Amino acid sequence: MTRILVAGGLGFIGSHLVERLLRREDVAECVVVDNLWTGSWRNLAHVEDSRLQILVEDVERVCLAGKFDEIYHLASPASPPWYMAQPLRTISANVVGALRLLDVLAPGGQMAYTSTSEVYGEPLVSPQPESYRGFVDCTGPRASYDESKRCVEAMLFEAHRAQGVRIKVVRLFNVFGPRTRVDDGRAVSNFVTQALRGRPITVFGDGAQTRSWGYIDDIIKGLERYFWADGVDYPGPLNIGNDREIPVLEVAEFIQRRFPKCPIVHLPAPPQDPTNRRPDLSLANRVLPGWTSLVPYEEGVERTIAWFRREMRPGAAAKRPLVANASAKAIGQNLRLV
Ligand SMILES: NC(=O)c1ccc[n+]([C@@H]2O[C@H](COP(=O)([O-])OP(=O)(O)OC[C@H]3O[C@@H](n4cnc5c(N)ncnc54)[C@H](O)[C@@H]3O)[C@@H](O)[C@H]2O)c1
């Protein structure tokens, strides 16, 4: 039976991943370590499964009994305003967190890491293949995130080469969908929450910068297949994302058509905002044959609007008990606040 640890499991992507992991019958125990910096206990409050344990702690400092067969390291904010507000904490979560997690990996176990397309920096090639070494400013305002992701990739590949540690490194491109924070601060969630509040939709710069938005369900399916379901023996790095490249303004205009009373206004672009992002998925197509993004951004945005509409209903949070009734027992027994 398999013992699993998910660092950052109360976050947007982590909570979806935990749900998939708990579908596995070979999983004896799934321990989530999360300090609730950007995550929310509500993301897993509906899960009723006695194998799930939630430890509210920093991954760098967590005390754990025994070793784990599979470790998933997602503990890091992904949104620029959040990681730029606490850059040293971001570096610590990624780098010190990874060192701590390697300590508790069982011999022969697998360590999986969610790296990012940000390792390509301001890319000079498009689409970006995994072999592209990127154009990153190691002293720039995004360095806490970009460089800590690059550092953890380096650590894991050294552990793989020097000690034979089994690793899986994915480079995720922009992911969106339900369970993003209302105050997340990135394009899709900003536009949707602004529109739902009847406020102007704010586009940074002229909006010509492109992104490749992957809907959460498609991305999680790719992660599930790569991390465990397909029995893949490839350390990565592997791009996972949607390769349909869309200007940010196009998404804003799509949302604005649904909320015609909300004008689009332009604000100054944040520092070193990448001008383009598009994954080269050739390797992903070989490693995960048949995997592809099925949900176009238009449909993903509609689903995200519906989710935020529920989340932002007046009193919605207050009406939701700290622990949902149905899962009070499971979460209540398995939540350890430190
Ligand atoms: N969302 C994206 O578009 C995207 C893109 C590329 C890479 N990623 C990576 O995927 C992972 C998850 O991203 P997400 O979008 O779910 O972000 P998120 O902010 O929703 O989740 C991160 C989780 O980690 C927790 N956390 C942060 N620091 C911690 C620490 N020191 N100890 C314990 N828990 C800690 C947070 O509380 C949160 O629950 C991150 O590593 C991120 O870099 C995300």
C-alpha cells in the first residue's frame, strides 16, 4: 500500500490532485501539508475519506512520522502579486521545502514537482520546447519564483543523477478554473471577479501579450497520467498545458461580451510581464499519447464564471460552515492545526 504526501494540497491545483489521488485503491494514506498561505481548507472540505490527513504547517518545518512512497511538491504561490509580496518566503517554500521533502522520501519512492513555464522567462522562441533554456532575469522582480523553480529542478535532477532518486518534473503553463482565489490576481480570475462585481475589467498593458490557458480538468488529467496512471518512467521536464495561444485582450473581450456594462480599461503592465507563452507539446504527445486539452477557454471561462458566481454570492462564505457538514467527521478528525 502506498503512502502519499502532497505539499500545497489545499491550493487550487493541489486540491484537485488530492481528489484524483484518493480515487486510487492502492493509497493507504494521503497526508496534505499546507500552511494556508494561498490555499483554503474549503478546497478539500467536501472530501470524506479517512485516508486523508491535513497538517496545517510550513512544508519547510513540518515534522512527519516515517517516509513516503510518493511526494507531490506544489507548495508555492503561483500568482505574481502573491509571490512578489513575499519573495523570500516563496524561495523558501520551493527550495527549502524540496530539501525537506527529499528527506522524507522512502528509498525507491517518487518525488514529483510542479515547475512552471516561467522558467522560460521572456521567451525568445515560440512555442517553447523543454530544451529551450529560457531567458530569465535572476535579479528581476519575478526571480523569487522563476529562479526558485529553476533551482528545485536543478536539485531534483542532481538527486536523480547522483542518487538515483525517481523524479517527475512538470512545467505547467497557465492553469485556470474553479478554486482559484477570488483575490488571486491573475488575468482570468481578475476579469471574472471584476465583471461579477460590475466593475471595469482591467487589462495590463495593451493586452497583446499572449498566454496559453489550460483548464484545470485537462491539466489534472495530464498530471494524473504522467505522475502515476500511465506508469511513465521519464523524469521530465515535461511541458503540460494548452497550446492554443490567446492574447489577454481576447479573453477580456470574451468576458466583457457576457457583462456588457463592464468597460475594459488598460493599466500599466507589471514589470517584466512576459510577452508570450505557448507550450511545445511534442514531448507530451510522445510521453502521454492521446492526452490533449479538451476544454476550450471559452467553455472553461463559462464554468469558471459559474463557480465564482456561487463563491461570491453575498454571505456564501459565511453560510458555509468552517467544515462542511457532510465531511465534518473526516476533516475534523484529520485536521491538525499547529
Ligand atoms: N496555477 C498555475 O497556473 C501554475 C502554473 C505553473 C506552475 N504552477 C505551480 O503549481 C503549484 C500549485 O499552484 P496553484 O495554482 O495551485 O497555487 P496555489 O497558491 O493555489 O497553491 C499553493 C499551495 O501551497 C501552499 N503553500 C505555499 N507555501 C507553503 C509552505 N511554505 N508550506 C506549506 N504550504 C505552502 C498554499 O497555502 C497553497 O495552498 C505551485 O507550485 C505553482 O508554482 C501553477
